[in-house]
Amino acid sequence: MAPDTEGSRSPGRSITERLSLWIGVLGSVITILLTAWNTQTKNAIDKRGEELKVLEVKLKERSTGIEESKERVERYKWVLSLLPSLTEKDETKRNFTLSLVRMALTKDEAEQLFAGLQQSPNQELKQVAQQGIDAIENQAVSRLVQQINAAAADDRKRAVAELEGKYKASSTAIAQVLDLYSEPRIANLSPSGLINGLHFLGNTDAREWTPTLVRTARQVLARINDRNPGPQTKEALQKVNALLATVPAQ
């Protein structure tokens, strides 16, 4: 047998090289495809995970909403059971029931309830409804009156602006601000708080001033004058005096 020659070995090596090349290419393609598939699968799993998280949050929100609705219904049922006591002849019991109703409801809910009761043909219920509305107003005014003497300037400004915007025609607000200058409360007023109160009083509706409020205001002005006020306070005092001069005679 003739020995192998160089030419006779070339075809065998060429096929092997080609197979190795194709196997390498095929391996690279498979690797790329597997990488792409793994990436796609991971993205799909991540997306599904995010969807599940969103769904979980929505379910929790819905569950919370249902629980809040149940709690609200229970409060309404309890308030409804109290309504007959609002016409009690005993004023103490009636006022106590009114307080319970206000405690059980939010401010908006209480306002809606009392506004509805004011439409009742029952005069006792209408009177109670007015008492409830007055109590809500007193609470809101009291909060603002305290804030006109707050430590932060922004809080003081907001309180005065809200008082003037909502309660300039409220004798309740006038009375509560005047009370800030009573003895010994006036000693707790900062210079800013003192001026803020006077500024509100000077911008109130003169028609809401009763004779009692006018007398109290005269005493307050005299009390402040005795404290040797500065120029700004004197200016505010003059404005209140000018308003009092326009109060209709009663």
C-alpha cells in the first residue's frame, strides 16, 4: 500500500476544521439564543412580579376601604340611635348627647347632619341642630384664636387671614379674641399676638358687635393703653376705636 501523501491528508483535515468551525458557530448561536431566552424569561417573571405587587397593593387598598366603610356605617348606626335623645327635656342629657354625636362624626359629617336637622319641622330638633353648628364653629374659631399668638410667623399669618376670611361677621370670634386680653391672659400675649388680635377686631363687621362686646372692647383698649404700647399697637388700637364708633346703637 502506498504511503499517505500530503495531498491525501488535506481533505480529512479540511472536513474536521469545517466541523469544528460549524460546531463553534452553532454553539455561539445556541448560547446567544439561550441568553436571549433567559433574559426574556427573567423580564417576564419580573413583570409578572410587579403586576402581582400592584395587584396586592390594590387588594389591600380595597380591603382598607371596605373596613373603613364598615366602621363608618357602624358609627352612623350608633349616631342614629342617639337622635331620639336630642329632644330630651333634660338640658344636661341633651347637651351630653349632642357632644357624643359630635365626637362620633367628622367635622364634615357633623355639619351635614346638623344642616339636615335644621330642615326638620320639629322645633326642638332645629334648636339642637343650631347648637351643634354653633359648637363646631366655636371649636374651629378657638383653634384659630390660639394660633394668632403662635410662635411661628407663618402660623400667625394664616390664622389671622382665616379668621378675617371666614369669621369677621362672627360675634363668637369677636368674643374669643377679646378674651385673649382679659386678666391674666393678656400677659401671655406676645407683641405680635397682641397686634394680630387687634388687627382682626378692627376688620370685623360692626353689625355683629353687641353692647356687651362693645363694653368689653372698651375695657380691653384701656387695659392695653395702660401698658404703654408702641406705634404699631397704637395704630391698631385706633382702628378698633374707629370701628366701635360705627357700631349701630341697640
